Amino acid sequence: AALPAIFNPEDLNALEQALRLKEQNPGSTVGILTMGPPRAGEIIRQGLYRGADTGWLLTDRLFAGADTLATSYALATGIQKIGDVDIVIGGRQAIDGDTAQVGPQVAQKLGLNQVTYAEEILKVEDGKATIRRLIDGGVETVEAPLPLVITVNGSAAPCRPCNVKLVMKYKYATCPMERKGDEPWANLYEERPYLTLNQWSVADVDGDPAQCGLSGSPTKVKAVKNIVFQAKESKTLTSSDEDIDGLMKELLNESIIG
């Protein structure tokens, strides 16, 4: 069975910062851009439930198998198609890869300034953003001109819960490829256009197939294994030098520490 689509935890922190900026700056809007199979439309719905205004799903078999370089290329082309974006906010890193590369790569491809490891976006005014970011040994406050890419830490404020009224409004919002065609509520898509989420292919964003998905990925996953840790036997150690020395040697031999 296909795995469910989940909202990357640090992207939820980023969404909260975006929603706070929307509240502080009347007239601004928040959009969710994500890449994945059709079921990733759930990510956009989760954003709409919390207060986002719209969303775009990059979905195409040509996007499949992307590493960080191909992912950042796809997202950058999507942002260029959206156009007129003041701030791009994303999580510091994904829960699976833990590379923290995509945000900076998107900034580089778009030629935008970037601020990483953000804890809080304090304000946006006069074409500049003031941001508190995490550094070794503490935090610093920086100011950067717009347009700007910001990556947000998991230690930032958690995202607000879903709003019941918004859940009721958007519960049937889907991308065209998510639909089976026989839904009892199918007539709603003509009556309420906002229930049709934006869905873009490589061609829709004028992307180069050679730079997308597996074709555009210099790194490729050779194998994925499900590792189950099971204790075959237990050992009781004391605080003696002999026991501690033996434990350290065992951990080194098993490459657990090095």
C-alpha cells in the first residue's frame, strides 16, 4: 500500500511563521507549494485547514526519484511560475533526508538572498525582513532585503491546529489527479472552483526533464532497508574501568561511535 503523505515537521514550523506574517501584514497571502504524487494534495489541504490561501502541487512521473538538486530545481521552477513572491519560507530540512540542502539550493537557483536556521521572523517592513536565527552558542538577529528565502528550525513556534471552519470549507479540495470521478460531491467542483487545487507537470512549469527527477539527480538511492533492532541478549555493566573499556571497544568495533 502507498504510504500516506505527511507534512514535514519543520515545514509546519515554517507555515506558522508565514501565517503570522499574513496576520501582521493585511492584504498578504500564503500559498503552499509541494512536490509529490497526487496523494500529496493532502499536504496542501493541511495548509488550507490552518489558514493558507491557495496551493500548488508539482506532480509528474518525471519528478520521481529526485535528490536535493533535482527537488530544488523543480521547486524553483514552480516559484518562478507563481511569480511575484516576496518571501519563500520552508523547513530547514526534511525528516527523511536531513540534508538541509533544498532551501539554500532554491535560493541559489532563483538568485535570492537567504537566511537559514530561523527561529522567528520578527517583522517585515520597508522591503526588509528582520529575523532571529540560531547560531552556534546562541542566536543572532539579522536584517535582509526582499525577495528572500528563509529556512525555519524545528525549535521555532509550533504550527497552529487546523481550524474547524476551514476544514469544513476545504475537506473536498483535491487536485484533478486525486479524483476517481464517482465522488458523491463531484458537482461541488463546478460550483466551488476553490476546491480544485492547482496541479502542475514538468511541462506546465517549463521545466527541463533532464534536470528533473532521477534524470537530474547526481545522487541516487541504491536500496532502502527496513532495519528492526532487537535485543538478542542483555548485559549488565558496572562502573569499573574494565567494563567501560570493554563497552567502548565494542561500540567502536560495531561503528556505532568512531
